[in-house]
Amino acid sequence: MKVFKFGGASVKDAESVKNVASIIKNEGASDTLVVISAMGKMTNAFEDVIHSYYNKLEDLPSKLNFIEEYHKEVMNVLFDKDDEIFKQIAILFGELGWFLARNSSTRFNYVYDQIICFGELLSTKIVSAYLSKIGQDNVWFDGRSYVKTDSNYRDAKVDWDLTQELITNKVDASKINITQGFIAANDTENTTTLGREGSDYTAGIFAYCLNAESVTIWKDVPGVLNADPRVFNDTTLLEQISYEEAIEMAFYGASVIHPKTLQPLERKEIPLLVRSFVNPKEPGTKISKGVNLEPLIPCFIVKKSQILISISALDFSFMVEDNISYIFKKLHDFQLKVNLIQNSAISFSVCIDNKFNKFDEFYNELKNDFKIEVQKDVDLYTVRHFTDEAVAKIEEKGNFLLTQVNKETMQIVLDA
């Protein structure tokens, strides 16, 4: 069987839903499991609901109304007004309202997961109902009854043994199955979510448990490109990539495929295809075991708004294991992700991502014990399979502050 995953952009409106239905009918008329994300920007809209629930209750009705009207607008195009789907969607909104009215928990991550899941439930109900309306038999199921996790809300860890057992015994792989990405449930049947790139990960989980022949992630780009087209004018489609190369690129910050999606696929050597839902006849990119990068060209990864810090001892003594281990512990404590490291006898430099805005706390913690030089708003360029020509492209974009080279990869920090 095959596993398809469609993200929010692919089901953002009625015409998009029709396009997804066409792809499913043409590419996977049977033996296909389809994982679908929340529609368009609905995850953001549900996060607005959560924010209002905690901080501005008077805005909650309007936030909920926006979501409800958004889905009704899509359904009004796809369905007749007396179709059963309108009742099903009303029931889901009723369940959401019941939770908001009755919840007594103050745990933010728990509440987040119980609310955010409705985006996926709504989108999959609508897509499944539309497929049925156009004569395409399919089975909708609640992914939370199949993917089981611990209770680490917002970043839950999969219970692989139980998940494998449930999927193996309960999924009829001969049919078209429609389910949700990103969401799961713990042993008390409370909703959990799988964290970053959770919908892609869901596709990987089902593929692993069902021994799928392939996973296809449908995007609004031709496949995996060698650079971000928002930063570089000339980009090239990568026709094939190895699992190892994709994980390397993801490690350095490329929005290729998250490693946690690739890991279950790699264990069973299930190929991953990245294809365009805009041009579904194009082959896209294939990620599989042991293949060479094709074409073998430089691949550029850019991380903006980084902070470059150079740390040295106040008495100009060597920066040795004790100092460095202490600094790394503090970087971990303040959730500062390290993207580049370089050290000399008397200094230690790191380029970090201040995603959680805790750099000032880190700085204040260390400033009395170390000399710290700081450069904010720098850009970090990573070039896999670099060439002189590739480096020259980056030289055009700013002044080099720090360069680090190994066999396959060059990293360059630029004054933005």
C-alpha cells in the first residue's frame, strides 16, 4: 500500500479539496492511507483560540466564529445544504465548546493539545465526505485510536509496540483510509500531539506499521530544492537524495523532512517521495537508501537572525573542558540551540538560535565569569557539497565573520 500526506496548503479552500480528491482518485484509488493536516492556516487560528481562552476571554467567541465560518464556506461550495457532513461538523464544534466550558485543568500544554486537534478532525471529515460525494469509497478514522503515546503533551513520544499492534489489527490496508496527521492519544485517551512536523511523522508511523511501499508528501513546490527560492534566484530540483543526506540537511536547518519522519522509513527502507500537488504529474524528489545526490550540486541552507558569541576567560587562560562543559550546560538550560561551534586556545565561539528569547538571561548568567563578545542578527549559511563558485555566491551577500569547513560542508556566518 501507499501512504499520502497532504498539508494545510493543499486543503486551504474548496478548490484545493477538489484537487486533493482528484489526486487521490488518480494516484491511489485503493490500498492508500491518506494523512491530512488542518486546513490552510487553521492551526494558527486554533492557537488564537487558545490565546484568547487564557488571556482575553472576551475575544473567544469571535475567534471561534472565524473558524466555524471558514469551514462552512468551504462546505457550502462542496456540498448540498442538507448533506450529513454539516451535522458532523456541528457535532465537532459542539465538542470543542463543551471542552472550553467544562475544562478545569490549568496545564497549558494539555489544554493546547485538546483544542488544537480539532483542526485535523474538521479537515479530514470534510475531505472524506467529499470523496464519498463524488463516488470514491473511503474509510475515515480517528488517528488517536491508533497512534498511542506517552503524556508529554505537545511533543509526545510514540508507544511503538501498542501503535504497531493497533494499526496492524485495525487498518484495512486494501481501502482508501483517511486520517489525521499530528494528533495521537495517551493511555487515558487524552489527545496528545507529536511536535514539529507532526503530520509528516504520522505518515511515517503508519507507513512503518503497515510496511508501505512508499510515502508521498504532497507540497506546493516541485520537490526538494537545493536552496530556498526566497533567498536564491536560481534553484534546482534534487531528483534523488539518500536518507543520510536528508538528515544531514535537516540537521543544519533545511526544511526538507524532519529526521523523526525519516527514521522509521529508513528502518524498513521505505522510500519517501516529495511531490507537487500543483503539478501532480511531475515526479518530484525521491528519498531512499544509499543513493547518490542527483544532481550532485551544492545545497544551500540559511538560518536568519542568529547570534554569534565569542566567550573567553577573564584571565586569558585556556578554554578547556571544564569551561566549555559549563557553557554548554547553560546553553541547554536557557534553550539556546547551537548551530555552529569553533574554539581556539583562549576563546570559544558559537552561533546560536534565540528561538525562546532567553539569550539575555544566558548573558547575565555568564558575564561576571567570562568575557563575552556578542554580534546579533547575523546569518548562518551552510553549504553541503560546496564549491568555489558556491562560496562566491555567498560572498556577494555580506561580510564573513566566521568560517568553518569539513570534508562535505562549509558553514559561514555573515554580517547580515
